[in-house]
Amino acid sequence: MESISLLLGEALSPYQVTLTPCGAHGECLVTLKNGNGALVVEREFNQAQLTDKRLLTDVVDGLHRDVLIAEGRLEPCVIAALRNAALARPAAL
């Protein structure tokens, strides 16, 4: 668990990352705080998401997105628009 915390800390720098066990089935609460100690994002993940390398990448990507939204640097509607645009594009041959 400590190695996962270190990986998340490196990937989400400069935010302070705290990993706290929180559920009966191995869930963990991931908390990100800014340099002033203010809570930026707090999300719960299951153990499998944090131990599988591919899923952990998705967790980090999701937390980056959540930080951008929380700090007002990205609007949720922009994410939806980008997804729709990607789906509408014809597949490259």
C-alpha cells in the first residue's frame, strides 16, 4: 500500500496524496490537498484499481481530470464535448 501511495504522490505532484483504508472490501480513500493543505479532491477506489498497473493509470488520469475541474481549469461540459467529437470522427484506416 505504501508503494502505491508513493506512486500516486509522484504522479500527482505537487498535490499531497493520502491513501486511507475505508471499506470492508478493501476500498481506499484517496485525498489530494494543495500546498496550503486545502482539500482539492477526495475519491474512493477499490483495491483492484490501485493494484493493477493499467487500472492505476486510469485512476491517475481520472484524478488529474478531477483536479482540473475542482480548480476551475476544465468544465465538465468540455469533457463531454471532447468525447462526443472523438466518437463522431471516422476511424483512421
